Amino acid sequence: MARTVLVTGASKGIGRAIALGMAGRGYDVAVNDLQREAPELEALADEIRAAGSRAIVLPGDISPKADASAMVEGVIGEWGVLDVLVNNAGVLSVGLVEDLTEEAWDTVFDVYAKGTFLVTQAAIPHMKRRRTGRIVNIASIGGKQGHRVRATIAPPRRPS
């Protein structure tokens, strides 16, 4: 039986690369991102399937507890196990501190802190019952390096 992984924030960038990399290593991959990213998630799942791994799409917001739990249960319901959780979801909110809204600040913490906590919390009981599992939390260099208009821990954008 193949090992399984759930990757949050998988529609593009690092999350997408992680999902493809795990599939390339023989994992069955569950991909997550916001509902508005569903077309990208479906395309990614098709690419994973074409490479020979199984894939499921679990769109949703990681910050409400019910959604985070449903994501983990979706993997377990489909494949019976969750071997690896990759907490990769992130948001970008750019602005000077004095101009940043409370809502933008709350969104950052809802995703980076609360969402990571909730998805992890949902996965742990399953992993403990099985006495195995891995949880990988992806962080941005933005947490270590300040930037004038990125007061909310967002990674710098590189020119294309």
C-alpha cells in the first residue's frame, strides 16, 4: 500500500512542488487550497494521476476547525491512513503597519498559526493510534527578515 500525504496550500508554488515531489516518491497525494483555487488543484491532481499516483482534491479553508477536521477525515476516508501532513498554506498581505487593517492581520494569523494548529490537531489522534506519522511545517524567510511593507510575515516576491 502506498504511503499518503496531505499538502495544504498546494495549488501553486512550493505546495505544488511538494505535492508533485511526494507523488514522484510514490505517495498518494491529497491536495488542499481555498475553494477559489479548485481548478488549479484539479489540474495538479490530474498531473499526479498521470504520473502514476492516486490523488484527491480537498478544497477548503484551513482556519475553521470543521474544515480542518473534514480535510483530514477526507484523506482517511479515501485511503484509510494519513502518513504525512505538510502544513504549507500561506497568505500574502502587503502594506505598511500603519495602513494594515485588523482584518488583514487576523487573516494572516488565522492561516499561519490557527490553521496550522487545527489541521495538525486533527491529524495527531490518527497518527497516534497508528503509532506513526510525520508532520512538516513550512515557514517563510519572512519570519526572520523584516521588510518595510510586509508587516505580516509574508515572503518576498521574486521577479519572473
